[in-house]
Amino acid sequence: MLWCIMTKVVEWRSVRLVKHLIQDLAPFPGRLAITWRVSVLTALVAAVAMLLQTPEVAVSCYLVTFVMKPDGSASVMLAMTLTFVITIVIVIATILTVLTIGSPGLRLLMMATVSFTMLYIGSASKLGPTGAVVALIVADILSLIYTASSGQIITDGLRFAWEMVALPMMMIVVFNILLGRSTVAILHDNLLRRLVAVRDELSVPSETSSQSLRELLRRGNAEPLAKLKFVRMFKLVSNKRAARIADDITASYQLLLATSEMDPEEDSANRQTLLSHVSRVIHDLKAGRAPPAPPPLSDSSMPANSAAYRALAAIAGEEHPPYRSGSSSPFFANDALTNPEHVRYALKTTAAAMTCYILYAGIDWDGIHTAMITCYVVSLRTTGETIQKLGMRILGCLIGAALGLLSIVFLIPHMHSIGHLMLLVFAGTFIAAWIANGGERSSYAGIQVGLAFFLCVLQGFAPGIDLELARDRTIGILLGNTVMYLVATRIWPIGTEHALRTNLSKALKELATLASVPIPAREQAAALAAEIGGSIGSMEKSFSLAPLEPASVRPAESLRGTLRFIADEAEMLNRQIYLAQSDIPGVGERLTKLADQVDGRYLARSRDGGAIEEKQPPQPDGSPLNPIDARIARMEVLMRAVNP
């Protein structure tokens, strides 16, 4: 009996894995566009690097896969920023190297110091993963500098920096100016995607259409607004057109909010009117025509339908009160100096990389120097992310190494021109880029496929045919993954609880701010509602990672249930408060108090799993009938159950 149950569980998990794999590899709009662009540019970078005999061609090709984004403007900006930052850092590091030339211990300390600094800045600021890439480049270049004679250090250090980093970055800039995908076109597609989701929900409401709508709401407006900044920065359109795009972003989110609150059984006539108009707007936008104004609704229209009508009118370009802009965040996080997790992340990744460096340098096995590179490539903030991505990284490494070894054995011996090499790099990169630009589950595997393939095939200044070198580099990649996993799970394991608390508290405080906006002006605060949706959406990833964490840092099921319930209630409150027709006294104060409780230590004692049961509390006796007040009351009851 037990054997049958275990067999069914394995079969169910296998079927689910296959479904996820099919979903992650399935084509979607824009996937082929970014894949062929990355592949072509990587092949060009490999050819130019071979001709100019730049060092670490494989790293240059990896940088292309990291920096290239679907948005051409974002790729250009990231390439320019990375070139500027790495140049400044390398100049400073080279000067320090001259001062420490006679002391290996000081040189190692300098490598670790630069690595820690860039990783810390990346963790505590908007620099993000770029900080790890800068640390990777600096560590790799400094390791090359230390093999040079003293008279060559300055010239070699600067030359390595510019040849390995600046060359692919400059090619990225030129390529995207000529062949990059337009940021304006991507924003146009984003508007269409939202309208299609609204149409599907209005026509035949289903679990699938509701889930699509919910996912778009949880993404918020951060990504399209970031793209709009590039549109304005590079003057891709006129100021008037940029303002119209900004309105489209906010109005389309307002339309999503309104649609998610509609009752399919009520106001069916106006609902049908909205459906017909949304379908027409989609058709006109695809044909390149300006969307028409919506037809008037009946006087008995529900608040959600009326809000949807005004959103469609704004998309059509009709006059409307200006939308309020959302809050702006500083470059450095508010907790950059107070949150120890930033320091711990930088220390752990640096320790793993320096351990690999000392290991391969100590045993004089330079072939596995890819272990140090891998530590920076796979470094992740939380333990749950590390464990979740470990299998995908190893799988990607093995696939990339297999592609590289097969190429060395069967293809490279028959290559006689640079064109043949470009075709090989194009093919390998196409596979890696296709995987990397899929779902989040497969993106890490795609990065590892590319890294392993480049390191095996691109050996020196010609196509590699050394199987021993390919073997050593693959061993180095696997070693780096292993060391990074051990460090992440054994030293200061970082759990997801802090992220869950922070995002939920932020959402509740933003809800309090939204509730404080006067009713006549609240509809123009759709940007704030989008920020709330984005904060709640950020929690979903943390919820999925929590079960993978070690018991020492994993929040108990009771605590996760409490946070999830409050998050679900906050998500529904977002649209109810936004569409409310009257103010409810005291809502802002109650939400602010809940936010302080969630962000504090009130829930800490439930980690043992015995403090509360994971269940939705009943509505307290005597609570108001108003849906908004009732939801807040349910959250307050749950908080009292956790903190008697």
C-alpha cells in the first residue's frame, strides 16, 4: 500500500515537472526576438575577440548573455553603466595592486575587499545583480594580473579590463542602436497584453482568465515605468507622446483593477458594452490606429464599470484629471546600513569565491579557475533560492558541458574559418538564450548552459580542442556550485521571513496612504494601487521558496498561513479601497497599526509551529457590514490570535 502511494507521488511529481518544462520551453511573444539577437551578437563578440586576441573570451560572451535585455534601451544603458563602473574600479584596483606587489597576503585581501564592496552595494542598492558581475570581472582580472611580471601589471590590468569588458559592451551599444527592439514597441505590447486579459475576463470569466488578471495586477507598474524612463532619457518619442504612454500605463492598470472587482452577475448590459469596446480597442491598436472613445454606459452603472469606462477614455486620449505619480525610491535601500543580511550576503559570496581561488592557486590547478567565476554567477540572496536553483544550475552545467565536449570531438576538428566558429557559438548561444529567457525556473539553467559551453569551446584565441581543459573547466563549475551551496546553507542562512514581513508591511502602509486620499481624487491614485499590487506580488516568490529552507530559518506553517491570509485580504482591500464611494473613518490608522505589527517581532514566537493554527479566523461579532471594515477586522482578529 505504502509503495503504491509513493509510486503515485513520484508519478505526479514527474508529470508536474514535465508540464513545467513544457511551459518553460514553449514560445511566447518576444522570446525568439531576444534569443536570435543574443545569439548573433555573441557570435560577433567571439569572432572579434578572437581576431583581437582579447583575454577570457568566454567571460566576454557570458557578459553579452547577462547584459542583453529584450528592451534595446535597457541594454544600452546597462552596457554603458557597466563599462563606466568597471573602468573606475579596475583603475583603483590596479593602483592598489602596485602598492601590494610584494605581498601575496595583501593582494588576496584587496581582491576580497573589492569583491565584498561590490557585492554589498549590489545587495543594498538598485545596482542589483550587476554588483556581482562587477565583482566577478574584478576578481578574474586581478587573478590574471597576479600572474604577470611587475613591469606589466599596470598596462596589463587596464588592457584586460577594456578588452574583456569594454569590447562586448561597446558592441552591445552599437548592435542595439542598429537592431535592438524598440522600447516603445515593448510598451505597446504590454498595453495589448493587459487589454487582452481584460477582454478574456469580461467575455467568459474562468479560473484561467482570473489568474492571468491577478498575475498582471501583482506585477504592478514598476517594469513599464522603468522602460518609460528610457523612452524619455533617449528621446525616442516626443514629450507629448511620452506623456500619453505614461497615461496608458496607469489607465490600463486602473482597468485591470476595475475588471477584477466586477461581478459577472451584475450590470450585464454595461459589462457587454465594455467587452465590445475593449475588443475594438485591441483590434485598432494591432492595426496601428488610435483607439476610439468608449460609448456611454447606463446611469445605473456599478462603480467598477464606471472606473473601467474612465480608464478606457483615458487610453483613448480624452481629457481627464492627471494621474498622481507613484512614490520614488532612492538608489540605496532604506535598510542599507541597518539590515545585516546585506553584509552577510557579501561576506558569504566573497568567502566562497576566495576559497575557490585559494584552492586552485594552492594546488596549482588553474584549469578549475572557473570555480571562482561560478560563485559570482550563481550567488543568490536567500537559502531557499539557492536550494531551488541548485538542481537547475547543475543540469544547465552538464548540458552546456555536453554541448561543448560534443563540439570539440565532432565539430571543431572540421572547422577551418572564423565563420565556422561563429556558427558554432551562435548555435550554442541560441539554446542557452532560449532557455534563459523562459520562465524563472529555467533561467538559471540557461545561464549555466551558456557559461559551461563558452568555457569549454572558447579556449584562448582559437576554437578549443583540448578535452582536458574542457574537463577541468566543467569540474571548476561544479566545484563552484558545491562551495556556494555549502556556504549559503551552512553560514548565516538567510530565510524568506524578512522579505515576507517587509513586503507585507509595505503593502499595508501603502494601503493606509491610499485610504487617506480623498474620494474625488482617489481614482487618480492608480499608481499607488499598482505599487501595492507589486508589493503583494513580491511575496509570492518568497512563499514558494519557504518550504525549501532549513528548519532553522524556515517560518512555521502557522506563520506562513498568517502572512498569506493577511496578504490575500490586503490584495482584495486594494481594489475595494481604490473603488470605494465613501470614506470609512479610522481605516488608515488601523492599517498602519497592522503594518507595524507585521513588521515587528509580534509574530516571532509562532516559528515553532505551535502558537496558532493555520486557518482563516471568523468574522468577529458586531463587526460592521462594510466589506472594507470587515476585512480589516478579520486581520485584526488574526493578529490578536497570534499575539494574545
